[in-house]
Amino acid sequence: MDPVSGVPAGARAVVVTASNRASAGVYSDRSGQALAAGLRELGFAVEGPHVRPDDVDELAAVLRDAVAGGADLVVTTGGTGLSPTDVTPEATRAVLEREAPGIADAVRRYGAENGVPTAVLSRGLAGTAGRTLVVNLPGSTGGVRDGLAVLGPLLPHVVSQLRGGDH
């Protein structure tokens, strides 16, 4: 167990950024880098960010690979809004076995309560596939910061539970 965060030893996270422009090299992926850094601070070994275009099949494939690879946590950034190209929730829904709507709702609520009224426009999902928690966060560094504020206190318990721990 990480002595600071309480995350179980050996916890592994995968970060996926959904962005047509970042995947094409138009700009650098700041939100994925911020997410990876924040998860490391929480005690996770982090793979990624894997930067992918806004494509349902491609995003679902990288999520499935992360689950099959035994990641404890997969967190996406980007592609959760109302734009026609925002397809991260659709890709995630294709992978999830069980949804955990309270997590996604808490991320939206946290943003809205902390000065970002548009946080409620995120269509991000959260849930489990196998023994992996998958969470969608908005594609901004602020959205990532808010998401980590919500997830940080939950993740030690969630990872323990998904690994078979008792309540």
C-alpha cells in the first residue's frame, strides 16, 4: 500500500487521451500529461497517455487492451462533450460490464460546485470491466484536476474491492 495515498501496492493505471487534434500533432496533449502526473502522485504506476483520435472503435480497442492487460484503473481525458466528434462515452459503454454512475455524477458536481458551470455538460461515464475501473474525464487540465480531486479519496477502496478485498 502506498503510505501516503493508501493505494494498494503495485496499482497500475492507464491514461488514454481522446483528441483528433492532439493525435494529429496539431497541439500537445496537456490533459493526458496532467492526468498521468496526478495518478503517479496518488501512487499508481502509469502507462500512457495513449493519444487516440475521436473514433469509437479505436478508443474501445485501447480500453479493452488496458483491461485485458490487468490495469487496475483506466482513465480517459477528452471526448466527453456534446460535439458530434465526442465519442468517448460510446466507446466506454461498449467496454463496461457495470456502470458506476455515482462516480461520473460526482465529477460533474464537483466541477459545477467549484466554478465551472459547464462541467454538467460532460457525458463521461464510469464503471467496471473485469477487475478494472474505467473513468471518463473532460479533456481539459481543469477537468482532470477536478476528476482527480473526486477520484483520489475513492481509489484506494475501489482498487482493493476490485482485487477481491472485503467491504
